[in-house]
Amino acid sequence: MSNNKEEQHIGSQSEGKKKFGKRKLIVALVVLIFIVAACFTIIFFLNAEQDINTILESELLQSHGINISRPDSPYYTFGGSEVSIEVALCVFGEHGTYYFTPSGWTDKRIKELVLVSEDGIHFAKDILGIEVSRPLSFVFNVTEPDENHPFPIWGGGGVLGVSTFISMDAKLLPSLIVHEAAHAILRYDERMSNFPHPPESSIWHTAMFFEEGLCNVIDFLFYIGTEHEYDNNLYGRNRQNVENHLHTKALWALDFNDNFENKAEFGTKYPQLMSYDTAASFIYFLLNYHGTLEDFMRVFDDIYLMEEVFGQNMVDMIAKWMEYLSELR
């Protein structure tokens, strides 16, 4: 009998330990859930939209020398066009004037965009060697526009004249600033490449791929040279291992798009370069191995100077670039 009682006692102790262990596990899970929920709540409030008056009175912006105000007009009209965008806040910088649409902003996000933009526009002007006598205008938007919006861009940017509209989810910013600044600076200087367009049958028939490639390269060079958190969604956070980033994207584009066979989309005149990524890779290849940006800008203005400037005609240089890409596979 005593043995049975001992076994029952030991069994009840074991059951008790199991129940206690389960309770500890449940308590630990509850605590973990509470901590995670608290973290998300903190993150939410840190990123929560602030009202206009709070931003106008922000000590954070003042501490960085950023003077923010309401614009003179509630609408920004892109020069020479009928496109007007509603704006609520304005910052006048040395290199740019920055407008912010009415909702979705925090002082932290505005500070980040203004500081990156000032450095980025200065970088683009400096590397292109083009003097711009007045600040460029940027309109930033983080609220998805509806179909009736006068400038229905979402997830990207566009330039009208020398003014830029960048419209995307706040978590994707800052990005595209230097790319679009380069476009605006080229427009300011009335620079336009005579590189051929894709055929009329292409969805990209109005695209200026040599210019897009150049703007991508300038954007990339800013990224690898800046200490700002810039375009991490495109390039990642490790600046030390991105040297072949533009070439890797070009290889993917060439494999995916089949540039050589789809004549309706890419034409027959330099089809390999008829995309943002392949044009950027080609230009980056030229700058790294065959000359300076000043040399390239002569070819940008007139592609028929390719052999005079770089010692090989366009067809032969494209073949050399393609051979270089094949070695990276």
C-alpha cells in the first residue's frame, strides 16, 4: 500500500510540476505579447502624423536650422503648366524650396527629407558641373492620390520644367531625390541627349533612356558617398558591397526583357540600352573604365562623338560592355 501511496504522491507532484510549467509558459507568452504590442504602439506613435501647428513649432526642426512655414498660396503650380498641387508647409533651403502636401507628415520625416535634399541637390549640381542660379522646387507627397489627382504619380517621381513631384509611401522616403534633381538640372541647362527613343510601338516610346541612365548613376554615386540613410529600399544598407549593383540589375533586365528579340518594344538601334537599368550600367562602365563624366557629357549631348571621345564607336563599346557583364555572371 505504501508503495502505491508513494507512486500516487510522486505522480501528483509530477502533474503539479507540469501544470506549474504550463502556467509559467502562458505567463511568459502573455508578457512577450505585451512587450511586442507596446513596441508597436511606441513605433506607431513615433511615426504618427502630427498636426500642422505642431510641426510649425517643432524644436527638432529649429535645432537643425530648418525654418518651416505655411506657403503664401495653398497650391503649388508647376511652372508653365496647368498642374497645381495642394500644399500646406514650405521650407526655403539654399539649394531647394520644399513643399509638403497637407497630410501624413512628422517633423522627423520633414527634417530628414530637407537635409538629404539639400546635400543631394548640391551633389547633383556639382557632379554635373552645371550652375543653377535659383533653388530647385520639390513637392513631397505621402498620401496615395486618387484617379482624379492632377499629377497621379504613386511610388515614384516626375519633373515638369525644373520642378519635381515625389509621391510615395512615407516609409520609402528618402529616395529618388537625386535622380529627379539631376533631371531638373539638365532641364535648367536645356541639355537633352540625341540618343534614339524606343519605337512608337513601345510603351516606353517617350522615354529618354540615356538621360534616365545618367540620373540613375548620379543617384547611385550619391548613395555610396553619403552618410544619410538614402534609398535603402533600392540599394540596401550595406554601402561596402554594392559596387556591381548597377551591373547586376542590368544583367537581370537583359535576361528578363529579351532586348534583342522584341523589336516592337526595344527597336533595332542600340536595343541593349533601352531601359533605365541597362543604360545606367553602360554609363557606369564608361565612367569606371574609359573616361570622366565630363567626357561622357560630350557624348550625352551628341552620341555621334562616341568614337572621338572614347576611341570606339557606340556599337563596339556596347559589345565591350556586354563582354564585361558576361564576366560577372
